[in-house]
Amino acid sequence: MKALRFYAPGDVRLEDVPEPVCGADEVKIKVKNCSTCGTDVKIFNNGHVNITGVTVMGHEIAGEVVEVGENALGGFEVGDRVQVIAAVPCGECHECKKGWMEVCQNQTSIGYQYDGGFAEYMIVPMQVLKVDGLNRIPDNVGFDEASALEPFACAINAQEQLGIEEGDFTVVFGAGPIGCMHIRIARGVHKVGPVVLVDINADRLAMSAEAVKPDHVVNSAEEDVVAKIMELTGGRGADVIITATPANITQEQAISMAARNGRISFFGGLPKTDPFIKCDSNLVHYRQLHIHGANGSAPRHHKAALQYVSTGQIPVKDLITKHLPLDDVLQAFDIVKKGEAIKVTVEP
């Protein structure tokens, strides 16, 4: 079969490899869709500490069951349409037992420790089945939509922490697919008030604004975003701010624009070579601000994402603006890097 394999930073190859064999406690799927994200581009360029050998990339996966091991958990059958979690909790550590699976201290990941989905076939390991991480796809949800739900699950996790209230004035930094998903969730689930989408890339801002229709857009390369938010709120500031971008300045701006009792999600991680920001601690203190980290998702967030899409509460189909065959998977990485599409999916 064909598979995209990571060898070293900058050395990623689409090549013919043996079709994987299903073990007694595993499930084998034919991959129908594996969507791409910025993390794939980072791995391509820089590798990852958890990728220690030659590995099939891809972690946003949906497919069809073609073989079930005799001891495999979950009661799956050949022909089942399924979606796979990306981050795999151990289910046994202190955090997992507390119900905080998204911050499992022993977390492993598809496309890192286990071969991923940029391939014709993939093995779903026992560790995924053990934590109920292989999800049946509702009949009215497409494989492409299901594969795009991994980042939705991460955004659901982040927004659960923020105590969002109906009518909250909300700012989302980052007009990529994650920013779009945050807007859809904030509106569809939490019924927020006015939404502002902020980015420095005019083309990406226009493309995403056309899809998710924020109430306001701000090109922060051309305009003082903090001043603009204060103007839009009559000097009060934003109730909820989500920084879905790996830029230090957006986190600093989020603190500066937050209203009293404002809630901030540092959703996008910062570069490991420059992970620090300047924080006006008095603003945090006197405005009683709440700053939350957000790390990935738990299996339950994937189930919630599937449910939201199935019921129509959160549309996702229109955010997938590019479909490519596996032969063109490296082109997908280039499209993501340049921000030329909202969401790109690969179809082996």
C-alpha cells in the first residue's frame, strides 16, 4: 500500500510499504479521509520528540473497518464507519482517573508512537480501544467531516473551561480552521453575542470570514486590535478571548483587551524557543481575569463533536475547502503552510 512516512525533519516520503497486519486485540481500517493541520507541517519541518523512528504520519482520521481482531474491545464489525481519536490517554494515571484525560501524563498519539492515517490502511491499536477512542460515525456524517473533528474536539475542550455565557462578547485570534471552529462552537453551543475574528493575513481573514460570518473582522497588521475591541465594547473589553495562533503578542493583547471577569484561552502553543510573554499582573488581579491553558482533547470530546455535527448544531462540511488524493499529500502540506484553504483533507 501507499503511505506517507516521516524519516527525519524535511525527509518525508510517500512510498510503497507492506499492508499492516491486524493483531488479536486490534482493529484494521481502510482509511477514507485523513485531514491535515498545522501540526503536520511542524512535524515535516522540525520532527517531534515523540517520533523516534520511521512513522506513518496523519492523525485526523476516518475510515471503514475491514478486520477485527478476535480479542478487540468495542464490539466492532467489518463495514463499521469509524473515526479515530488522535491523542491517546493511558486511562490509568492520576489525571485520567480524575477525568482529565486530555492532560494524561502518559499520553501517546496516532502518527507519533503509532502509525497514522496518511495511508491506505491503518491499525487501530489496543490502547485506543481501551479508552473508547474508536467512534462509530453517524449515518448522516461524511467520512471527510468525521476526519476533521479532531481539532473540533480540541476546541470543545478549550471552551468547556471558559464558563462562556449567552451573549458574551467574544474575540478569536487566528483565521485558520481552528479559529473558524471556535466561532462555530461558541455560537452553536454557547450562544455568544458579537464575535470578532482577528488575523494578520488579509486573504486568510477574508476567506474564513466568508465561511463563518463573524460580526467584525480585524486585520491586526493594519489596526490596533486592542483599541478596536475597546471601541466596539464601549471601553468595557471582551468577555471571552481565544488565541488560536502561536503568536506571543496575541496572548499579551488578550490580557489587555479583557473585560472585568474576562476569560482567556491560550489555545495556541508558543514556539519552544520563545515561550514567554509580558503579563500585566495588575490587570489580571484588578479585573479578576481567568486565564486557561488548553491541551488537546479527551475521547469524550470526539463523541461530542460527532453529535454536534450529526444534529446540525455545528456545521463542518463547508470548512473542508480542499480534497486531495493520497498521491498529492505533500501538496496538501504546502496548501496548509500557505493558508490557501480553510481545511484540507486527503483521501487515500
